[in-house]
Amino acid sequence: MKRKGVFLLLMIAMTLLLTSCWSKKELTDLAIVSAMGIDETKDGRFHLTLQIINPGNVAGGMQGGGGSQSPPITIYSASGDNIVEASRRASGRISRRLYYAHTNLVVVGERLARKEGLNTLIDGLDRDPEFRNTSTLVIARNSTAADLVKTLTPVDKIPANKVLKTLEFTERKWGENVKTSLQEVMKSIESPGRGTVVSGFRLVGNPQQAQKLDNLQESAPAATLRASGIAVLKQGKLVDWLYGKPARGTVWILDKIQGTDINIDWAGKKEAIAYQSVRQKTSVSAQVKNGKPHISIHTRVEGDIGDMEVPVDITNPKVITKIEQSVRKEIKKELRVAIEHAQKNKTDILGFGEVVHRTRPNQFKKLKTEWNDVYFPKLDVDIAVEAYVRRAGLRNKSFLSGVKENQK
């Protein structure tokens, strides 16, 4: 009897303590935000553009009632003196609760990034417990963030996924862009003497056409989104854009490049051989000599031969050695261009100051206040590159070599 009383008391206590689904959220009450665009209005306020998923249209192949087409996303926007106010104001235009746990993309307008910078808006994003600081951050190039968020994209029904996947694959295959999270941007801004890099995205075509379903019904859409360079941020503000070799060299020094193509000249022909990098590793070290910091960069690259536009006997070890030397020279040139460009901007986006701080913390305390403006622009940097050819694809002998022999 006593045992039954204890059991009954335990059951009553569990009933009171276990509150079940106290924080439940019904799917029909949520507006899932996939992307957020942040711009600055003419009067200096924040303009928020929210890309909200229409679950039924995504799953149903964009088919609405009666067979009529409807978009996979809906756009809502609002303005406020800060991001929180803008988000709260947007709730007056939608019948569901804004849900930010699946917001994987934040787009910042170029005007806002250049004038006010990112520092004023990051706190509001990082403070929200529902918002993920692993979300990818991009800056709209030559357009507003609203135009990018509103664009409908083929193949990827949700436009935010189009941006994320484009960044992922271009980083893996080309190397002139880098996928940067909100958390990484915060760490770079907080780091003493460190600049920040963020990928840019731009709208190619008419912004009005980009928002119409007709844009998705063409084999070659009149308007689309495209990765566009790397934004250079100094103290959280946009100061410059990098394209081409300076952009790729920057990504290479940051050791974030996953794969790319290096073209070298051969036998008097420009860019005659394509070298595809497969594995690469870059390390940066620092020393202080006579009170001045000194940086050393070492890069090791392994890759394959992807294309040859001239007859080349790659069965000859001496030829392979000569190709490797040309690749080393080309990579070293790109790294040097990236360093010179960063020094010209007086912005240490390459993380050299962090290396000095990590290895020589006492010396860096004396340098950090003037690091970007005084010491970094005059920094001596040594570059060492190792490059190796590991494979030649499905054939050793060049196709052009065979053609040339048959013509004799």
C-alpha cells in the first residue's frame, strides 16, 4: 500500500513537471524565411526584404489551384530604424509568424555596406536566438539587396539555394569567390588589424523581369543571379572589390581555395596548357626582424593536365618539370598581385596581422594600432610555391602530337 502511494505521488509530480509541448510551433502558423535582404533607405533607415517559402508551390512544382502557376516564394518588406523594428513591422503584412531558423542567406545592399557598414546590423542578427550565425552573407553588387532577394531562379526553385549552391561550386571549381558565414565575418571584424572579405552577387538583366514567372519559362532567362567578385571590408565598411587574379590570389593566401585552373604559355602560344589543381595547402608564418614584421608564404599544389592546345611530349620528364616551373611562376605572380592590391588598400584581408599576433603577441601590441595604415602597406613578404603534375587525364600523348606526326 505504501509502495502504491509513492508511485501515485511520483506520477502526480511528473504530471506537474513535464509540461509537454509548451513551445510547440504549428507549421501552418509559420512563415519560413529563406533569405533576408537589408538595404538603406534615403532617410537612413533599414529596409528589410524577406523571401518567404510557399511550401505547397515548391512541393507541387509551382502549380496552384486550377492549374495556374504561382511562385515558390513570396516577398514581404518593411522599414524601421533598426532590424528588429523592421521585422516587427513586417509582421503586420503577413498572417503568419516570421520564422528565421531556416534563413540561410543574408544579402546586404552595396550602398549600405559602403556607407554604414555591417557593424550596425550584425548585433541584431547575432542577438536573436532563432537566427543562425552560420548563415551565408553576401553583398549585392551594383544593385539593392531587395532586387536580389526578389529574383526568381530556374533549376533551383528557392532563389536562396541558387545563391548558396553557386558560391559552393564556384569556390570548389574556380576559386575567385569564397562562401563566408555571418560568424566568420564577425570574427574578422573583431580581430585586431584584420580586414574582411565577403563574396559579391549581382543581378544580370532587368530587375522587373527577374520577378516575373515569365522569366522562368525561357530556356535562356532574361534575368539571373551571378557571383561577382569579392568585397573588401575595412572596419566593417566596403572599400573595394576584387576580381580575377587579385581575387583568386587572395583566396589562395587565405587557404580557402579548393580547386581552380591555371593557364600557362607554351611554345609561343598564350595560355596553351591548362593545369587543374586538385590538392593545395597554403601556410603563412611571421617573424620580427629589427623590430619590423616579416611574412613568409608557402604554397604546395598538386594537379592534373586538363588541356593542351599545342603538341607537347608529356612522356618526357624534362617537359613535365618545365610545366611545373611555369605553373609555380604563374601562381607566385597571382599571390604577389593579391598582396600588392591589399597593401594599396591598406586593408589586411590576408590575415597577416593575425599571424604576427599569434606568433609574436608582445611585439604586435606595439604595432596593432597602426597596423593597417603604417606597417601592413610596407610589409616584406616572401613567397615560395611548389607545384607538381600528378596525372595527364585519359591520354599521355597529346592528340595534336598525333595529328602532327600523321601529316609528315
